Amino acid sequence: MNDANLGKQKPRGLVVFDVEGVLLPKKRYIPFEVTRRLEFLKFLKIIFFGFLYETGLSSLETALKRIFKCFKGYTVEELRYYYEKMPLLPNSEKVLEFLHKKRWKTALISSGLPNIFVQELADKLNADYAFGLELVTVKGRFTGEIKGDVIKKNGKAIVLKEILRREGVSPQNCILVADDRNNLQMFQYTSLRIGYNPDFMLSAKSDYVVTERLDEILPIITNRKTEKPKRTLSRNRIFRDTIHISGFAIPFLCTYLLNRYLASLLILLITLLYVISELARIAGIAFPMFTLITSHASVKLELYEFAAAPIFYAFGIVLSLIIFPPPTGYATIAILTLGDGFAALSGKKFGKTQFPFNKAKYLEGSFFGFFFAFLGAFFFVDPIRAFIGAMVGMLVECLPMPISDNLTIPLISGVALSLL
């Protein structure tokens, strides 16, 4: 714990940071940095237990205990080697340095990282408090057992309450920056909650949502308001959404060149190559073509972790081709590719009205998305079905959900079209 003396001046308050997903890449540490030494079966277990937690089918404590059992026998130094391979996310040092200079106390609270590593990160960032899970070791080797308050239900809240007591800071002067629902337990002890690239729960319940640079939280903390966003689209965003929209060509390829089952097989093969390329990229190995495309199409924090969105996108198209017969399946692909793609582009460019239930999405984006989804679906179904399918698809697009909208948009809109 860093007890740096900021002088006798009373601190302005406390800013609490979740670690994974805010300061460090969330999809790197356990699943991918250690994969080269793990047996393939253990690697699959890690992915499986992580998926159960992400979808709400497992508690965090249960998932973490099962995941960490896969590292039984490792020394702390071996785990540190993989921890040190993780890059610090952009602007992390800038944000912590600014808060330190402005006399804010800062705390790093992690449920997924060993306490010793969180302490080292706090020292590096000059944070005042650091808490993580505890590794049980015998003769210098990890037993596979973990413990500590942070992995318990409401454990982070207990830790935060103790920090506030030590510092004499009230919840009215406490701010939280987090990315997932495991941090909801701390909401009652904070007056300002900022979701940073948040999951579906935090997107709905945070006071503010930031989806680009971490330093965008600073005007929110200091002025309790966001700076006016610059209405510009990055080259990566345009390239990414162009790829997304170009999927509209798949129904025409299936109509004139390939049958839908052969097209599905081809998409799955390309997806498998993409997965291999992502694992190689994270390991520092360039995978021709795929690595180049990923580098130009990645946005936000995807360059620092495994980019899973294209996988869900591919599965959404494949499921549409297999589950729903033409022309319904083709209409759902149009709703996904044109509707979701144009909703993202126009929301970023023209968005001003945030949805109260999902502050990462804009009404203007959903409107444009609906318009293009309707036009695309109208190629394959009658106007009434196209209208209803587009409406359902864009409703799903703007709702906060635990599953990627690349899957939910085509599946739910496809079911709606099938029932008409």
C-alpha cells in the first residue's frame, strides 16, 4: 500500500478504480498470457468458467476459485512474469497523476488480481490504497487456493467502507470508476459512478459512461459533467463499421454463388483462423492479413486484449443462415449488418440523446439504424415484416444485455419475423 504523504491538506475525496478493464486489459491476464504453458483442457476450463460468470450463471467467487485452481503449482515469480507482460492501458498514469496533484486519494480494488500485484501497480501509479485477492502458497508454490474479502459477495463494499473510515471521507466525496457489475456493491458508498466501457448492468446504472479515452473521466470528476464530445469518426471506426456493413452482401452471395450451408462453413473456417490470429497477436506474433485487418479495425481497448466482437458477429450471421430459412434469414442479416452498423456510425457522429437505460447508446443512432435496417430487410421480405423486424432489431440494439448484440439482434429479430 502506498502511503505517500500529500501534506496536511485535507483530501478532496476518494476515487476508487476497478483494475481489470479500467487500468489493465481485462481479457489478457488469466486466459491468454498463461495459455502457452497451460494444458489445452485447462485453457478451455478458464474460458468456460469466465463465460459462466459473464453471463450471470456463476458467482464471481466460484468462478475465480475454479479458474485459479488451474494455476496450482506455479511460483509467485512465474505468475509475476505473466502479470508483467500485461500493458498498462492508455492514459492510466496521466489520470492517476492528475488526481494525485489535485489532492484526491485513490484506491485500486481488484477481485481478479493477486494482492501483491495490485500493490505493485499502486506503487507504480502512486495510488494510496491497493486491495486484491490473496494467494495461498506452500514452500513458495501456489496451492490453487485463493481467499480474501474482495472475492466474497459484497467484499469490495466492505473494503471501500474501511478505506472511507480510515480517511474520514464521506460517501458524498467518493467516486467510483469501474467496468462490470461486480462493482455495483460499492454504489451505496459513492456519490458519483462512472462506467468505463461498462457491461450491460453498469451501462444502465452508472451516472456517466465513458467509452473512449480514460482521461475523459477527469472533467466528470472535477466538474461533474462531460466535455462536449468531438463529432469525429476515427479511421479505425469507419473501417470497422464498413466491414460490419459489408456483411449485407452475404445473402446475395448465398443467392447467386453459394448455398447458405457452404457459406456458413466458409465463415466458420475464417472465424477459426481469426481466433488463431488473435492468440498469435497477443503473443506478439504477426499473423498475415488478419493481424493487419485487426490493427486497422480495432477500437477502444481491443488492441490491448482479445477482440471477441468479430466472433460474435460471424456467429450471428451463421445462425441466421442455418436457423431461419430464406428469405427470413437474409432479412435478419440485413438488420444486423446495416442496422447495427449504421446505428454505431451515426450514433458516434450525430448522437446527442443518450438512452437513460443504456448511456453508451444514442437515440439518433438507433433512428438511423432502424431506417437502414428497414431498407435492407425490404430486399427480402414485405414492407410490414421489414418494418417490424427492423423495429425489433433496433430495440434489441439499444437495450443493455449480457450477450453481444451481434448475436441477439439477428436471433430475436429472426424469431419476430418467423412469428409474423
